[in-house]
Amino acid sequence: MIDRRTALAGVAAMFGTALYAPLARAAGAQGPVTTPVPVISEGPPSAAVFTAVQRAAMTSLSERVLPTTDTPGAIAAGVPAYIEKLLADWSYPAERVPILAGLDAIEAKAMADYRVSTAKATPAQQDALLTLAMNGQIAGGKPFFEAFRQLVIAGYYTSEIGMTQEREYLPVPGEYNGAFPYSQVNKVYSA
């Protein structure tokens, strides 16, 4: 069975040099912030990173990045807990600033435009808020969006749900068949 750290190394390769620093440290590309944590997903975070409002916004926005479709979404995969654990145990305080400031800016925009908190906004409103952040139309939006998207993708595709339901893990893939019909491919395989 593949472990989360091995899967995270694969995700790190996908993002290359633009990888958010805490993800690189957790994948083993750089040394950890403090004493090494045996497994990224074990136990609660060492410290609370988010306020209750930030945590609710982060949770609902993570589901908008990877929503539930015919496979479970980010919330079902435990992505919000993963993000908080990674930020608490693998990031320097300055590296949390884009995430925290971005969540606060998105919350302020939601209250100004929709008169509801980000967590209570409709999915369409949340998508609009994320689009504004992605396009740099919210203060600190671009740095927030790039780091947040990486955290959500890494958290999802290194979770059991991401590895076994969205993708199909084959520790030793079958034989090579260069003429395999593409129409018969059901899932993307990861190793």
C-alpha cells in the first residue's frame, strides 16, 4: 500500500518549482520545520491555525476546488483537516500569511457582496469569490489561490479516497499493451 508521504512526493513533482514550501517540506524535499512528524495525516494539528470563521470558509472553499461528483469531494477526503495539519506542523508562520489573509479577504468580499459568510454563500457565489481571488481581484487573491489550490489537490490526491476512488492504485500494474483501446480506460492509474 502506498503511504501519504510517497503520494505527496508525486504531487510535488507535478507542481515542480512553484510548489508551496510547506508541501515541499512535507514531501521531504526540504527538512521539516520542527521535529519530524512520522506521518502527515496522523493526529490533530499541533496548534490551531484558523479561527472558526476561517476554518468554515476554508472547508467550504476546498469543496468548491474539488467538489463531490460521481466520486467524493474534498470534505469527504478529509482535505480541511489535512490543510490545517500541514499548515500547523510543516509551515513557518510567514508561510501561513497568504492563506489566512486570503481567507479573510474572501470573507470580507462575501459579506460586502452577498451579506453572508463565505461558508453560507451558495456554490455559485463561492465559485465567483474563488474566481476573483484567482484573477487577483481580491487583495492577496493570487498568492492565496495558488497556495490554496495546491493544498487542496495535494490533500485530496494523497488521501485514501483520492488514491482509491478518484484514481485506482495498482502497486504493480499489469502488462504493457501499446495497442490498448482508449475507450476501455476507466480510471487514471497512479503509482
